[in-house]
Amino acid sequence: MSRKYNFYAGPATLPLPVLEQIREEIVDFKNMGMSIIETSHRSKEYEEVHNDAASLIKELLGVPDNYQVLFLGGGATLQFSMVPMNLLKGERSCDIVLSGSWAKKAYSDAKKLGKVNVLFNGEDKSFTVLPDPAGVKPGNGSSYVHITSNETIQGVQWKDFPDTGDVPLVADMSSDIMSRPIPVEKFGLIYAGAQKNMAPAGLTVVIIRDDLVERSPDDLTAYLSYKVHAEKNSLYNTPPVFCIYVLKLVMEWVKKQGGISAMEELSKKRASVIYKAIEESDGFYRCPVDPSYRSDMNVVFRLSTEELEKKFIQEAAGKEMIGLKGHRSVGGCRASIYNAMPIEGAERLVEFMKEFSRKNR
């Protein structure tokens, strides 16, 4: 089988060694006589997988002892509601940075649950810039400040993070978690859908500081309470066991590659070769994002016409490169280059970009 280079924004490519290990273990996990996805989530075999997955996240990201790792369902989208339900106390407000499409969705849900102040809105510049982190300060009476660390659709990424003092900083890191070191201690809560850099779709990872766990109101229904999940080690209900199993394997793979610093080095290398090709194309390709905020995960670019973009995407697919169509809301092209994308994939794309430019000027 010839594997294609998968540039989809998510679900995204997984490391080939992990897929091969899944193939080997999926029928008979460690001589159990059954698959890990058939055994009870209360079994000792699954318990080991579950706890190892959480421990590896803590180890790789350097998560302090006063934080917990939770495994939840519902995608990052459920967190748009769970965060304000658990953290937006009483008559207090929260703050948000509107950096792109995903931040807008988080804002839309949060404002149905309480007062939300917009600290920055990048819409007037088509979400091609971000604010200076030093200028992001919580308002009076703020329960938390919410940011989206990387916007997959607009291709902007925070390169440094705000210091919000005693007000917890909350981040949706769905599309760049595990791709670079994170100063976890600057955040009260980090959440991430797993389907970019960690596992298949169906799992959400929440990293939450202990004092914020205690904020969960007692009148919340059980599944919506961080406190309930923390007290039950994310086993209040049957967790997405297959996704957590794969996450464990992916974290082991990341560790073997050299950890998060190695992932960051590769991320920057992949992104730089593509951005360089865009900049050296004499305008044939153009990236609308301010260079200071260009994402290392999602490279967005345009060609002169939609017809030419369609041709580019079709011909790239014929050369084993799929998923290069931009999001339907903005159009254009997009190369998503998550951790499991080999550097050869970025290099192959650049070769094709140069060839396509020569033939279509």
C-alpha cells in the first residue's frame, strides 16, 4: 500500500508506527485473548493504559503536580459550554480574544451562559493578526480569560501567551498541543480535541488546575462537572477507550522522537519550507496572515483565482497529496502539518508548488 500525504485539518494523520502497532494489537491485546476495546474499562489492563496515557501527557508537557489530566467526550465544542458552566461564577464576567472561527464559536456559547467581554476582535482584519500578549489584561470582575492558541481556519497562532495574573488563563489548544513546549503554569485550564496531534476523533483532553476543579457548582449535572470527572479519574462513565489507547501510543511515539522539543523543531522546519516557497513565488502564492502570527500547524495560502486553486488541489491529489482545500468558510488552500506529517510531505508539497507555478503562470 502506498500511503498518501494527508494535509487534512482533522481528523489528521497519525504516526505510521502507531498505526502498525494498533494493527498488531487490535485483535489480541497483550495475550488477553481479546481486544483492548472489548475489555471492561474497569479492568486492570485498561486501567494501566488509562493511567499511562495521563502520565505521559504530564511528563511530556511538564504539567505541575497541582494539575489534573481529564479524558472527556464531546470534542472541544463541548468545552465551549463546560468552561463557563464550571468557571463563570455568579454575576461575574469572563473575557475572550476573538482570533478566528473557533474563538467565535467559544464566544457564541459562553455569552449564552453569562457576560463575556471581548478584549480583542481580529475580524476587521479578517483574522490575520493577533494582539500583543502584553496588552491582554482581564477586566474587573473577570472569572477567566479565554484564548485559542491556534486557529486552523485562518492560520494564526500565538507565539507567546498573555500573563493574566490571578485571573485564570483558559486556552483551546486543540490544533497545536504537543507541537511545542507550553508554560502550563501560566494557564488555569487547557483543553484540546485529540484529533490533530494526539489521537483519533472522539477524545478531549483537559488539563486543569486543582483550584479550578473546586469551582464546579454543585448544581451542575454530573457529566458537565469537572469536579465529578476529576474525582472519578475520568471514569465516571465509560470513556472513549480506543482513543485513549491510541493517545498512549502516540505519546510514546512522541517521547521516542525526542519529546516536545523535537516536535517543535520539526514543526518549524515543515512550516518554514512551505512559507519560504510562498514568499519566493513572486506573488503566485500568497499567505494573507501577518508573518509574526503565521501558524506552524496550518499554512493557509491563496492563488490568483478560485479556478486555479481548484486545479491546484485536484492535481496535488493526483500526486498523493490530499486535504489541501481551504475551509469552506474562507476558501483558498490550506496545508495542515501536524506532528505525524513527515518532513518529506512538506518537501513534496513544495516541489509540487514550484512545478505548478512554472506551468500555470
